[in-house]
Amino acid sequence: MFKIVIKPQWLIQGDEAEMRQALPRLLELLSLLHEDGNLARACRQLNMSYRYAWGMIREGGELFGAPLVETAKGQGTRLTKLGERLLWAEKRIHARLAPVLDSLATELEVEIQQALSRTETALRIHASHGFAVETLRKFLADKKIPVELKYRGSGESLASLCHNTCEIAGFHVPMGDLQERALGQFVTWLKPGSQRLIHLATRRQGIMVAQGNPLGIISIADLFKPGVRFVNRQPGSGTRVLFDLLLEAEQLEGSKLPGYDTSEYTHAAVAAYIASGMADAGFGVETAARKFNLGFVPVVSERYFLICNTESLELPAVKELLNILRSPAFKAAVNDLRGYDAELCGKLMTLEEAFPEFAGAEKPERRAGAKRGAPVH
């Protein structure tokens, strides 16, 4: 069993072929300089000579036609505006593509295992993207449990489970007043008699804002202040569903929000978009905001569940997954994610136990309500 890692890499079309090869290292160097401002320490961390680093920075400036760094007495080495733009472009690329490439990597792992005629079947997981799911993927790889992970929106993941194209699906539902309405988006694929929930984590969703919250955004309504630029999640994602429900509760129209139609596919990509100065606010999990040193205004807590057919609980890979979820090491790793709580991680629940709305409700009525987009009663 092996793990494949796929990373994006820049290719600048120009005359400096040698510089094109060094660009990934240059971006690493710029990142360390941005954090610390000390070129000597950055060189030691990257195991490169001071002279080589300056040469790479100079060649990068020549390639782009403008300097990437500047020095000031008593202030060390800092990035120019161009240098900062390159760095934030790199961060946005990674935030946007990393989950997609991680998902592709698991598919390739399975294909190669099959080509090698190894009979072990991969556990197929389709899940809404989240930091706890990323952590689970790492733990499964460390345990050498074959997994084919595909990041999908909550609704699409649940549909995959019902169509038998995965064994485990991941979706999230807000707690409190919005829970029943959110379930109305997914109820078509929820089957109380034949499915079981696995509690993964509780997490906070809210408004990500620039560091220091210069525009004073403290509520959903504040996003509609003049001059506020918003970045959204993609249609179909559980977070987009949640945000739309919040707008509806406040009787606000998304079409009147500048940036509502600008979307990113991960929480980290939304955070990177804001941190790079391209937007003033977005909606997502606290973890992403903290990773990019953004401000965060909590709005709602939600539960993230894994769900499977009851008979899948007997699969060896699912039993191993449960062991991981219940382990102190995994819970500690999830609790280290700002805004996440792993207290109930690995707890098995019926749909009725998790969602009292299901108790006594007739399935045809629930399905009809979901098709109309109405709340579940």
C-alpha cells in the first residue's frame, strides 16, 4: 500500500528556461520571507546558500520585469507588491486545487493497486469537503487502508450512497432553527430504516473577514453594506445551502449581494481569496479563517456526519474507520482544528436519534417536501 501526492506547479512561458525550473523553490522562499523577513533563516530552512537564494530572487525579478523583494534598514527583507501577488496566487492555487488533486490521487492509488492485481477493495467515500475529512484521509493512509475519496457536495454525496457508488457519504447540517429546513434539501436520500449515521465532528461556520475586520462586519446583514465584496461557495455545496438559508431567514436577496455569484470550491479557497485582498468577506468554517490569519464572526454551529447503509458497518474497512474515529489520536487531531469539536466522534446514531424530525414522519410526505424545496415537517 502506498500514498500518491499530486501538487500543482507553475510554468511561466518565457525565455528563461532555468528560471521556470526554479519557480517552485522561489515561491517557497517568498513564503518564508513573507512570514519572517529574514533571508538567512529562510535559506537555512530550505537548505540553500544565501548567494543562491539572492540569485534566484534576482532572476525571478528579471523574468517578471520587476523586483520581488526589497530591503530596508532595520526591517529586513520584505516582499514587493508583485512578490506578494505571486505568493497569494500560489496560496489560492493550492487552496483551490489541493482537495481536487487529493481526490484524484486516491483514484490513482486504487487503479494502480488493481493493475498490480492486488485484490484488496478500496473503501469508497464521497463527502463534502472539510478539514476533519482531510484529517481522516491521512489517518486511513497511515493505517494502509485503501480508500477512494471523492469530494462532492452534501447532496451529491448522499445521492452517491443511494446509487451504491460509495460505501460512506459525508454531509453536514446546521444545529438549531435551521436544521429542519436544511434537512429538506437532503431528505430524498435519507432512509431511516436502512442507514446509520457516524458522528464525525461539530464545527463552527461564520463570516470570514479581513484581519482586524476593517469594515466592521458582525452580521449577515452587514454583508450588504456599500463597498463590501463577497466571495461565495459553489452552488450545491452544503455551505452554500446553509448561507442561502441564512439569507432567507433574514429576508435578504443574494442577487443584491456583490460577489454572490463569485464562488470557490473549498473553505480554504474562500479564505485565500479574502486574504489576498480580492474580497472583503466570505462564509465558511472557522478553521480556514484562522489558517489565513483572518477575522471570524461565528454564526452557526453544525454537525458533520458520515452515513452508510447499515450492512456496511460489517465491512472490515468500515470497522477500521470507526476504530480510527474513536481513537484518542484522531480526536486530538480534530480538536486541534480551530472551530472543530470531536467529543462525539465515532458515535453511531440512527437518523431518528440525530434528527427528531424523522420520528413519526411518513416517508412519502418527506420526499414530497424535499422536491418542492419546502421545510421538512
